[in-house]
Amino acid sequence: MRKLALDDEILLKIDKPARYIGNEVNSVMKNKNEVDIRFAMCFPDVYEIGMSHLGIQILYDMFNRREDVWCERVYSPWVDLDKIMREQQLPLFALESQDSIKDFDFLGITIQYEMCYTNILQVLDLSQIPLFAKERGEEDPIVIGGGPCTYNPEPLADFFDIFYIGEGETVYNELFNAYKENKKNGGSRQTFLEMAAEIDGLYVPTFYDVEYKEDGTILSFTPNNIHAKEKIHKQMVLNISESSYPEKPVVPFIKVTQDRVVLEIMRGCIRGCRFCQAGMIYRPTREKNLEKLKDYAYKMLKNTGHEEISLSSLSSSDYTELEGLVTFLIEEFKGKGINISLPSLRIDAFSLDVMGKVQDIRKSSLTFAPEAGSQRLRDVINKGLTEEIILEGAGQAFEGGWSRVKLYFMLGLPTETEEDMKEIAHLAEKVAKRYYEVPKENRNGKCQIVASTSFFVPKPFTPFQWATMCTREEYIEKAHIVNNEMKAQLNKKSLKYNWHEADVTVLEGVFARGDRKIGKVLLEAYRLGCLYDSWSEYFRNDLWIQAFENTGVNIGFYNLRKRELDEIFPWDFIDIGVTKKFLMREWTRSIEEKVTPNCRMGCSGCGAAIYGGGVCIEGKN
């Protein structure tokens, strides 16, 4: 029987001890003496968030299918346990075996969001692994990072041995085989990293040197090891219908953020929104086979006991077999107490008809994401959504029985004017007005239109990677302009307005486009006590400001200055298929307020066709 890493006395002192004891349904137990590689898979946030992440479930299942690998899980300890572990010098441990992370061969960390960076240092620190890659010895785990934030890994470069650029199903087996071969031959940590550097998609930061110009921008980024490649090509699964996918996902003991079966129906997006990183880095679009999805849906629900299934994609309405899949789910699970969740749908007649069948209309709200209030600004960001379409969808929803609508917008977008900001309130008012055009006897409940604004963050590998950001004060001023305009609307009692935290946005922008110099700010902030920065109750902007001052790093250099088209970016050594030339062209078209058609309407020559897949090989481009 396993011995828990935490004794009963500690478990009684902390909130939700089930976060740390493992042994959940479908978790994998192996004999550690019968495997060659032990891999600790980490999500650097609390258990409830990490257990909701599909990517970890996919890799956990895939790795554990190998007899020679045992993949276990580890999450960031919550603040109560963090304090105890530091006081008692307890090493961080894996859920399955309860063994110390420092005894594993690999520590793999998925990096989903910039504001989790201090939690990455927490995981390393509590694991008693040296924070800096250059200080790790032969007995320390290989620390490897993956996920969307690795498309600019440079702020974290000093802390990782390897970054995996792209989708995880492709070259991990090759990496594991190289590790076993190196171990068999008595090779060192260095020789393994050199072997890893020769595998497509793997980036070893210590094998590269960065030189800077006097103005702080990058002069050169060059390999310093003969095994390191000049360009790192993203890894991508072409046939996602045949790629690894868990039939028996791990079922948490406690309620987590997404307590349901998640069925991934497609990857990529045809839309080309200029602010959206995911829409660029996951190109081209690839769909899963309908019959495969039917099979997975049945098996996953049976093997988990979940009572809800959610369809996962960037834009579910663009899945060509959506009607067939939804019809199957409704018919197959009718009367069996299974709820069907359909996120990322465009609000049209078909979607409303489907949602009316699978949702309790009285309890649910509909979500539109216009992103900008005015048509001019929606054209700038290439949203491909007109006011007519938005109001038509809202009207159909109200006539179908809905009375609550959420509208998502961004403030601080390139070329934004005060009139664009005010148009957010005007569009919300028009949606509310459309509700009151429905005959009173046909309305369902009280009208509530909730407009929410986040603040724009320029991301790598988007046309807006050249854009400047606003200051904290400018963001807040923009939010007040929208708020005041909301109060001036005729139907203001039906309108509600929320906005994101500006301080967090400014930091997110620094990390999104930062270089290696940002690593010392991150380390200083962690030493000052920053942790769980994505949680508003623990975010300490004053400590972050102090960290920038202590290290002499200027926030404005990363967020406020103009970027020239010929500037070398920290992420330019990564090739995602989508070319910099295409992104430049889209940046120019945005300034000209020109719309680029989506991939099914016509190929825009982004470069992703080199991979094949999706519309790029179906002859529809």
C-alpha cells in the first residue's frame, strides 16, 4: 500500500486534501522498478484547474501506454500547503506514487498562461530542483516545457532544459528512446541534451546565444552548439483521427473547473482573427472523423461516470460534421441524464435549434464575441462578423426563449478611437432593444445583457505582434468611457458591464513578447513573494513593480514602444508554418481596415499549407 507524502496531521490542516492524495478513478499505477523512465507531468496551478486541462490527459494516457514509461501528475500546492512544505522542508511529490519529483527522470511543465510563471518557479523550488538549468547536475530531472506559451519561451529560457514546440503527440517517443539510449551508453546530461537538440521541434535554450543592440533590441540569435538547429519547426499532428486520445480520462475526487468528458472535434481555425494566437499557431485546420468521435463519446462517458460531455475546438461551428455529431449525441444519450455542452458556436438558426434541445433555456445564457463595438474596428481585427449578423442571432435567440446574453469585447486594439469604445455600449443597447421587440407574451424572463471587456495583449505569431500596448492608466480610462456610455443608454437597467484587471494585462504583455532579460524580473518577483498571479486575491502588483525597479528592467520597452517591421523578435527562430511575410501583410491590411477572407472562402497564402491537413489539402483553398 502507498505511503502518503503528507501525514494525517498535515492533511487535517489544509483545504481540500483530496488535491494531493491521488488514487483517482483511471489514474495509472505501475511498478517503478519495472520502467525505464519516470515522467512527472505538471500543470503549474491548483489541482482543480490542472485536472480540467485536456492536453495533460492526452499525454498522460499516451505516455502510460508505453510499458517502459510511468507518467505521473503534479500540480502547484495551494498557498496553505505551500507554507507548510517550506516550513518543514517537505519535497514536492507526485500524486500516483507520492515520490519526490526530484527523483524523476523528467519534469514536464505545460505552460498555458503567462501569469502562471511564478508558479513554475514554485514547482521547481519545492521540488528542490535548482531553478537555473545551468546549475542542475546529473541526478536532477530534465525539465521540459510545452504548451502555447512556448511559442515565445525566452522569458523562461534560463529555467528550462528543453522546450517542446508544438503538439505533444509527435516526437516524445523519439525523445524517450534517445534518453534510454544515452543512459544505456553511460552518457551525460550534456550528451542527452545534444541528442534532444537534433530532434525536430525541441529547443535547448542553453545551446543559443543572444546579443543585443544598444537600444535593447536583439542584434543576433545564434546556436553555440553544433547539434542545435538555426530554426525550430513546430510539431503538428496531421491525422488527428488516428492520434492518441484517452478513452479512460482520470476522474477527480473533488469538483474541478470542467467536471466533464471533453471531446476534441478539431484543431486549428479557418477564421484568421488578427489578435488570436491560437488561430495562427494551430493552422491548418484538421477535423476528427465522425465515427471516431461517436466511439470516443460512448467509451469516455462509460469509463468516467461523468454526466456531461463538451465539444472542444476553437470554432465548433466550422466542424463540417457538427450536425451529424450533435444528432448522434442527442439521440444516443436521450433520457440518460447526460448534458451536452456546445462552446465556441456561432449563434445562428442551427446552433440555437441544437442548444434549445440540449440546454435548459431558463437557466442558460448565450455568448457572442464581437470583440469590437464598431464595424470599422471589427474589420481591423478581421473578425468577420457584422452588426446585422449579431442582431439577427440575438433576435432568433430571444424568440427562441433566451433572455440572457453575454457579449465579449477587447479594449486597446490597434487604431481604436473613443467612438469605437462607445460603440460597445451602443451595440449592447441594440441587443437589448431587440429583446423588447419580441411580443411581451413570448418573452422568457427578465432581459439581461452583460458586456465584458478584456484588455488587448499583442501575442507572438499574430499580425498584431508589432502593435503597442496601452498603459495601465490608459486601459482604465477606456473602461470608464465604456462604463459611462453604458449608463447613458435607454435600456441601462438591462445592461451590465464588467472589465478585466489592467495591472495583470500589462504584465501579461511583458511576458508574451519578452526576451531573456525578463527572466531576472520573474525570479526577483518570486523571491519577493509573488505566486498565483492569475488569482486576483493573490496578485500583488506592488511587488511586481518593485521587481522591475530592483532589476532595472523597463516595462515600457516591452509594451509601449513602436516595433519596426525589420526588428528581430525573441521568437523569430521558431517556424510555425505561417510566415512572417504573411503576418506583415495582415498587419498592413489591418491598418488599411481591409478584411481577409477565411480559409474556406479562399487561400490567403499564410504558409501553413507546407504541413498539409485541413482545407490546405482538401482542394478548398
